[in-house]
Amino acid sequence: AQSVTQLDSQVPVFEEAPVELRCNYSSSVSVYLFWYVQYPNQGLQLLLKYLSGSTLVKSINGFEAEFNKSQTSFHLRKPSVHISDTAEYFCAVSVAQFGNEKLTFGTGTRLTIIP
Amino acid sequence: DAGITQSPRYKITETGRQVTLMCHQTWSHSYMFWYRQDLGHGLRLIYYSAAADITDKGEVPDGYVVSRSKTENFPLTLESATRSQTSVYFCASSEAGRGDSSYEQYFGPGTRLTVT
């Protein structure tokens, strides 16, 4: 079975400062990795994903994450955050197998941007 | 409207009552999922479906029933609601092997259920 650990339940950051949200996973087989974002009172939406290829993946709004197999990590980073980045961020993992669509989510990290 | 919708958005029910949460998607995605979101637990999978008439248990299925007679609908029923089932419920759908959308789950807006 796979599992995901997000050690930081809350991360306060000043506006325009950099941020890193940590995600570690556990799995005995190859995995796909995802970051989802949930804005207040909304459903989740995909931020970025790693399936294969380049280990550094980027989103359209400036976030990036790097797949590190040796450290079993997929940390999310942004060099300069904005008020609009206030949200809850979930790391998720799935078995790297065609047709396996099931995700296992972490417990989430609430990112709060301080003006 | 295209997308994935859930109804009702808010529901208050009493312990022991049966309640059904509806989920409808317009993309004809094969896979559909039900999650519950609770503080400190993130999202936990209740049931999922790979196609019409094919369903399987997730991590926390006890007390819930699902059916999928049509591809676009995936209702979740709480047969006898308990206070521990007070939660926010999310429905999601996905389709394997669709290029850039591979393995992406699309989520509905959620149903906030309170069991008194």
C-alpha cells in the first residue's frame, strides 16, 4: 500500500517570500505523484503532476515540484507567493500502472499568506 | 452545464436516517470516486467505480452504499446516518490514457453533511 506524509499542517508565509511545502511518500512500487490545491469552499483541482520524464514539473502559476526517488519526496516550491495562493495543498500518490486511477492523499498543508 | 456537479450542497439529517448524495458528470469519464474530507485526515476514499455496474471499496466504506447504473451518475447512500459521518463529501471523476489529462481527477464542489 502507498502512503503520503505532509508533515506541516499549517505554513504561514509573508507575501513575496518563498515557500516550500513538504511531501514524502512510501511505496514498494513505482508511483505517480500529484499536488492538488483547494481554495476556500471549493473542490480540489490539480496543480501539477509527475508521471515520468523530467523530475522537475511546473504549474502555470509559478509553483514547481521535484520528484526525488532516493529521498521519496515531492516537495512543492514557489519563489514568491501572493495573497491569491492562500489555500490548502494536498500531495497525492498513485501506483504507476495504466488504468489505476486511485489516489492516496496526504492530510494537507494550509498555506496562509501574510500581507 | 458541462462538468461535475453534486447535490445537495448542504444537508442536515438526523441519526438513523437514510440520505443519498448525488454526483453527476458530463464528460463520460470511466472512473468516479467518492471521498470524505475531515480535519486531520485529508481526503479518504470511500468507494470508486471503474465503469457502469463496476464498483469497489476504498479505505473507509463502512456505512456507505454506492451504485452506478449509468456512466454519468454515481450516488452515495448513507443507509443509517451516524454522527461520525458528519463530513464534507467530494465526488471526482477521471479517465485513463487521455494524454495531458491522464490520471487527473476532476472534483465536484462538495456536499457538507451534518448528522445531528
